[in-house]
Amino acid sequence: MSVQERTFKIHCKASLGELVSVEIYSKPFMGLLHNQWFCDKILIKTPGGDEILFPCYSWLDSNERLVLRPAKASLVFQDINPIAQRQRTRQLEEQQKLFRWRVYAEGMPQVIDYDTALALPAEVRFSFAKETEFKFSAGKQLAALKLTGLANSRRSWENLSQLEVILCEKVKTIEYIQEHWDEDKFFGYQFLNGLNPMMIQRCSKLPENFPVTDDMVKDSLRGSSLEQDMKRLENLYGRFMAQVLGRLAEMLKRHRMEMCRCHTSPSDCHTQSLGEGAGNAFPTLSVAKRGDPCFLRGMGVAGVRQRKAPIDHAEEAEKSSQLRQKRSKENPIFLPTDSKADWKLAKIFVRNAEFGVHEVDFHLLRTHLLAEVFTMATLRNLPPPHPLYKLLFPHIRYTLKINIMARNRLISKDGICGVGGESLAILLKRATASLTYSTLCLPDNISERGLENVPHYYYRDDGMKLWNIINKFVLAFLSHYYQFDAHVQKDRISEIFTNGFLGRDGSGIPSSLQTVTELVKFVTMVIFTASAQHATVNNGQFDFGGWMPNFPTALRKPPPKEKGQTTEDTILETLPDVSTTVNGMAVLRLLSKDSADHYPLGHFPENLYDDNLYVPCKLIEEFQKDLRELSDLIEERNNNLELPYIYLNSKNECSHLNEDIILS
């Protein structure tokens, strides 16, 4: 598709006065052919020498009209022209008709009321480059990975070395994980700087359903006791994992998350086919580490009090793992002193659990679905001339189409990810019930989890710097337009509270904003969620999951009920079969790769501001400068790391929520 620039001269007998809007209209070519085109912008030069920019950046279908407003941003009370005021009101009314809320499932954030992405309004459709690229499918990813011939194979892997053959596309992280995935040190390290570094918290006591005794870990106590160590805040890290992958036949009542049976359609080659009695574990894990005065605790995906996320960085750790949460004789605690096969399988169950809670809670809910809520609230309540609209839209414009496609292709009942229907609704409902404002605001979240001083926590280090850079930009930008707190009170954000967080006062999400300070924090959270947070949980999926045993998408056998029975053959029989492995790799690669018109945080290719308006353009330049300086710091640190942490580097990783999820 060629890019063309056209110039037209329009002669008027009298002055038009103030230019309030421009209306464009597309007719079928020759009255017959469908004529669809993508308009970037319209620049009008007046006889007096003024230039007035009218941004568009939307598709225009045949017989479709678009009304464009000037690029100059203005709050409601600043749009004093009566015609402009009427247009502003009419535009919001039309937007609220076009962008309607719908209940996707009870107890989770509401979504846009469209079943297909093709029906979306023009302003939220993809650009031509992205529209073309989204014709790529999981099948083409299989071809790129040279795995097409394995896509339907239901056989088990004969040995783990066979997995090396399918890793034709290796990156440094995958090579490192292939070498170290079953080492205790790296196993613990991933809870700090792996795909999901948001669950760890300080822990002050052992959970009641995790009966670790002094005898079990006596070698690491060195004459002390667990109770004494807990009081000194020295040796223990705790983790409870909530596994959510698979179609769950039933969930136990009263929020007691136990092992759940799974079943799949035999014809679904993307989801692991499980034998009778197979299921997924909700393991608990304890990691003891000498000399690090920190205990960790976390909240579970289903809103149940669950401790999470052990870590270990510098030393060999003593760990124990319990693969179901209810105490019983058939629920042993596995220790590193057990057989090598027992201990390896226990860690595999934890990593499989990590896949589920990561994909549903921290990836789907806390980035995609929340970004959809923010997008809907923006489009329904802020007209394009509003400065908040201009600030937020570049970060959220593709969210609606991406999410609709995800619901249809990835997380539907027969979706590729194997999570859909009733099980997904239950898990999202529980995750939503535990969602709070403070968990979305990184400084508050780090403080609440007590992780200010945990060493080698690169997600925190990079994330806090990035949060502060975004906050600085947002503060300067909004302070330019909002001179008084009273101006903030005229804006509506109540739909985020009611439709996104379902009116839960306990969520801490404000139903209204009273001050500029409150608005700045809220907008910083929105931008951080849709960009940095999404990059954290999305961009490394193929890096950490390309070597399947480190991040298995499904398991075929239930957790062992006794020790000493596991063999290497047992592990291979438990891991996903060939088909599930390679299809999972294709999905993770597709989710992780950048699109052709991907652009990093801080890059604004669409000209939404009047070039004559110096302030916002200058602030964008300063924002970009700050991001480049942070990028340089991250790269300098990474040069000294055996495994670099790259996912919050705005130069090449920290992009807007913009992933490719069109799957065949």
C-alpha cells in the first residue's frame, strides 16, 4: 500500500472564521468498488498564513463519515465556541453508542460489546501495516520454527535432549535456561526476575497448611529453629502457587484450592490431552537461604490467602515443596535431599503452576483486561480534543482489537491456550476480587510487599525508575492543562471503578478524582500498566518458555502421592507430549514477537498536537531523553550480568500493549 500526500485548494467567497472541525467522507470508487483508506492527518493552511492540524489516523470505509477536531488540546470549559461545544457533546454521545460495555463473565471486568474485531469503529482499527501482519497465524509460527511436522504428534518425548533439536531459534536467555533450568539457584531466581516478578512478599510466619519441621531442614538451621529464624527474619521464603491451566471439571467450594481434574477435547491439538485422574497441582514451596533477612508472602490468584514466590540469588538454597495444599499422608513434602527425580518433578509442577497463574492473573487480567477498561472509559468519556485523550490514546489504541481476538482465538472454550469457559470465569472472578489499586501502582506495591531492599531485584530497580520517568512526564503534561484541582473534578473516571473493579470499595480504586496530584498518579498507573507492566509479563514468554521443561503449559499426570517412585521416565510421561510442546512454543513465540509497526514507549509517531504548541512537544522530547538515559543504565548493568534483564528497557522491549495474537 503506497503512502500518498494530496494537496487541494479551496476558494471561499468569505472568511470561514474559526475552523471548528473538518468532516471527511469516503465514496465507493466509480460508485461500485469498495474504497477503504487510512487517513493520517489533514493540514489546513489559511490565507492568513496559519496552519491548523486535524489528526485522524483512522480507517475510512465507503460511505463512512469522520468528524475531525483541531489538534490543539482543550478541557471542556475551554471549548467556548458554541458549535464546538455541541460537537463535543454529540461526539461523546456517539462514542458511548459505539463503545458499549458488556458483561463477559460475572465478577470480572466488563469488556467491549463486540463479538468480532472487524466490526470495531475506525479509530481503534489497526493501521495498514499491522492489519497485514496480523494475518500471520500460529501455523506460520510453527513453520518459522520448523516444527510443522510435529504439530499433531501425540507421542511422548523419549528424552529431554530431543528438545534441543526443535530449538532452531535460540537466544541468549533460552540457551542459559536450557543449561540451568533444573538448578535450584536459577529455579528460585526466576521468582525475582522471570516472567512473573510481582508475587513475592515478606513473610513473617509459616502457613498453617505447610508443615515444615525443624528436622526437615535441620542442615540449614545450624543449631537454631524455624521459629527463631522467623523471629529474626532470616532464613525462609514461602510460596503458594495457584495452577489454572486446563479446562477444570470442577472447582472445590469455599475457595479451597486443591488439585483439580482436567479434561480436553481429543481433537484439540493445542491443549494437552490428559489421562484419567490427571490433574494440576496447587503446590506450596519453601526456600531457605542463609544470610538474607527477608521473608516473603503473597496473595493467590483466586483471592485465597496464599503465600507465594520464593527467591534465591547468590547461594545454594535449601528448599521444600508440597504439591497440594491440604495436609495428608498422600501429600508429601519434597526436599532437595530426596531423589534427584523426585525433586526435579516437584519443581516442574511448580513451574507448570507458575504458567497458569501468570497467564490468567498477571498477564490477561492485570494488563489486557484492565487496559481494555481504561480504553473504554477513555473513549466513552473523553473527546479527542481533551488533553487526557491525547495523552492516553497512543498507549491504548490497539487494545480493543487485540483483546477481542484473544477472546475468540486464545481463551475461548476451544481456544489454543486451553483456558476458557467456566474455569476461566471462576479463576478471573477470584483474581478480580483480590485486585487493588495499590497492586497496580508499583511504588505502593513494592512497599506493601516489603521488597525495598531485596538485592538483585531488577524488575523493581528498572520498574521504579521507569515509573518515576512516566510520572515526571505525566505531572508536567497535566499541570500544563489543569491549572486548578477544580478542573480535575469535571472529568469522569467512575466507569473504571464501576465497570472495571465492579464498584468494590475494598479495591481502593477511586470512583472520582479531586486533585491534580491524584490524577497524575492515576494516569501514571494507566500508562505503566499498558506499557511497562505488559512488557514485563509478555515479552519474555518465548525466552523463558522456549525450553519447555522450564515453563510447561500442561502436565499429563497427577502429582506424586509418595516419594521414591519417580523416575526419568515418569518425568517424561508427566511433561506435555510433542504436539502440546511445539504448539505451545508457537503461541509463546507469537505472543512475544514485535509487530512491524511496533513502537517503544516514548515514541509517538502520530502527530496529535499542534506544532505551534511548544509545551507538549517539548515535554515529549524530555520524556524520550529520560527513557534513553534509563536504557543506557540498564544496558550498562546488563553487560555485567550472566543473564541480562531486558524487559523494561524502553529502547527495544518496553512497548505499548501491542502483541500479535491472531491464531489459526
